[in-house]
Amino acid sequence: MTTTTSSSSSASKTTSASVATVNVPSPTGKKMPLEGSYVVWNNRGGSGKTNLTYHLAIKYAYRNPDKTVLVVDMCPQADLSHAFLGDDEEGRDYVSQIGSLKKDPMILDGQQRIPRTISGYLDIYTSVGLPNNVDPRTFLFNVSKFNNQLPRNVYLLCGDTSLELLGKAMDLKRSSHTITPYANPWRTITQSLRAFVHKIGERRGIKLMTFIDTNSSFSVCTEIALTAADRLILPVSEDHLHRNGFEYLFSLLYGFSQPSSIYYYYRHYSFYYRADENGVKLPKIHLILCKVASSNKESKIGIGGNVPTAEEIDKCWRFVYDTYTKHRDAFEIRTSSMSTVSPSSERGASIAPRFSSISLTPSLIHEQRHSLSTPATPSSISHCHNHINNLSNLTQQQYQIQTFEEFMRQYVMHLGNETNVVSRIAVKSHSPILAVKHPHHSHEYQICAQTFDKTLNDIVERI
């Protein structure tokens, strides 16, 4: 994009004093000041990443009005941004006008014009860093101002069709020490979006939840998106479910499976290798959302062009579980959720700990059953509180999932066929699910919409 290139050239003329104000991301060992950060990615196109990101952000925002929801469009097609912003008052596409500087450009130093898009931010950040006099919130759009049907607490970092071209320039910058002001350009540029999220989240009083849409290709832009989040959501479909797909996915991101000795020989060029080498944190798998096989036989493209059988699907999930048992650190650890009450509480029944997303050993289960069957007394309440504290200090090993069935319950959710139909209509009409009445839609559609809405609620419950 001409505008992006011009901003880079202008940025290169920035004084050394400006370069000294480069904002470097927080150390990867520190917890970001966030409620949570999720990146939605799969290396296969058409898996529903954009639709899922759109609806998940809206549903979460409606259910959590006290939190700020940041949505980042890191896909060069910018479909997510189109869904949120729609067209302007004259019926023209708003996103392309923002990217081409025809609308709402950011002005630096009274003359440098930068598009208020993801490309605009990445262009200036990877050239000279974000100057201290630039508030990162300037890049954000409150989507409710473009569509009053959307929640007011959703903010968008707009996509840009120039992102793919800019990615080539950023990849060159990451490998060079001569055209960037950074001591470690690979690490800093790879964490450029993470730095943005961190700057937004560190503002006083903000409770920030972030959702990031991605492209299916494993480009530098995808790598930047993946390292910006702490957790990964993987949308997949039974129509395309097979072991090789997961094997390649795990290989790309984590380097678990090496298809050949050639791949191993050139591993130092791979993303996971360089991330480890530069101390860049990778997201942990939080949830795998699997859409059930399509009812249309002609659309099924399973293994070898045929629909995967139940046995083949089961083998695929067994492979994923086997990967989990060997590489548990790549999956988000399921922690205990304790519901405790004050010792002065008159109700003894509610003091027993409630566990979510964990696996108890048989001895722990026995202890919990015993505590529930014992009448509550002051001494038993005190003992229970001590027991809860002891459980909190148990090692990670005791809470690890032990069986395939437990793994499937904790990490995999199956979605119905109605998700694609309903969500695509909502995205194209720039309307959130069930937030607007659709009297012209059939009763069957309304049932599908309600089912999909329940599914979204279930996903949000697990975030």
C-alpha cells in the first residue's frame, strides 16, 4: 500500500530522540494485565475463524458489560472488520477507506498521515516504535458507533488489505539489524501486537478481554497474532478431520511432529524454534471447537475424498490426546475453582470446594465425599478451610487429566451444523445473533439461531 510505504519512509526520518522512546513489550515471564487474551486460528481455510471471533466477542461483551472487549483483525481479507463496521452513509465500504487514508487518518508531527488500522500500527511500530505522544487507543474504533445494535464495550483494531504486503516488509525487518532500532528485531517485531494489547490493558480501571482473528496461512502476520495472546482456540470440522491435519498444525506451532528428516534438518528456520530461541511465549491450547460433519454428502471432503468414518474420527482424537499426554505444557492447565465462605456463615453445605476443569485422584474424591457427608461444626468448618488451602497447594501432577474421556470433556466442544448458516447470515447483515429480531426469517432459522446462541453461551462459560 502506498500510504503504508510512505509512512515507513517518513518514520525513518524520525530523530534519534524519538527512537529512544521505543516501547518494548513487557517481559514474557510477567502476566499481562488482562482478563484474558484469545487467538482463534487453524491452518485450514474455511474453518469458521472469523465467524467465531465475531460472535464470541459480541456474546462475551453482552454478558460482561463491565469489561472492555478488544477485537483485533489480523486477517488480510479484513472480513471481521467489514462485519463490524459495514458501509458508510453513502453505501461505500468503510474499511477500505480507512486503509487508503480517505477517512479518519492519524496525523503525526503535523504532517505524517497513518491509517488507523492494524497495518498503520504495525508499520510505525516496526519502524521506530510507538512514540510516547501517541495513545494506542487512537487506533481503535468503538463498533457501536457504526452499528447501534452492537454492545458499547467492543473496540476494534481494524483490518487492512495491505497487511499481507506489509508482512513481507516486517519479515525482512525481523532478520535485519540495520533497518530497525531494536537490539533484538525478531523478538520485538514478533511481539509488536502483544505490546499493543499490553498498552491498552495497563490503563487504570480497565478489565480487558481480547479476541484475535487470524489468517489460515502461517505468515509473519499469523505469528504476530499467535504470540499476542495467551490462549488458543482451534475451530475444526469433522468433514476435514484427520490425523495429518492436527499433526501438521502441531508441527507448525509447537514443533511436536516432524514429517521428515529434512524438516528436522531445517528446523532452525521454523517459527517454534526461533520463538524458543528468542524467548517468545507461545499460546496454550484452551479449547478445540469441532463442527459436526455436514449433512450434505456432496460437501464432505474427508480422508481420501470420502467422509471420515466414526473409527477414523476416533483415531484422530486419540492422536490429539496422545499429543496432550506427551506435551501437556502446550495445553492450558485446568485449575481448581474453590467456592469458599466465611467461617461465620450459618450454612455449612456451601463450604465444600467446587472443582471445575480438573481431574481428582480417587483419594481426593473419597475425601470430598466424606466432607460432604459430615455435619458442619465450627471445627469441621475450620478443618475444611485448611483442607481447601492444602488442595490449592497440591502439585500440578495431581490435577492433570488422566483419561481420554476427561480430555475430550475438558478441551473439546462439538458444534452443530446450524452454526455456519446462522452465523454467516448475521455477519453479512452486520447484526449480532438474537440481538435483533428477524421476523422475515423462518421458524426453523429462529430455532437454529437459539441453538447457536446457547452454544455461544456455553463457550463463553469456558472462557
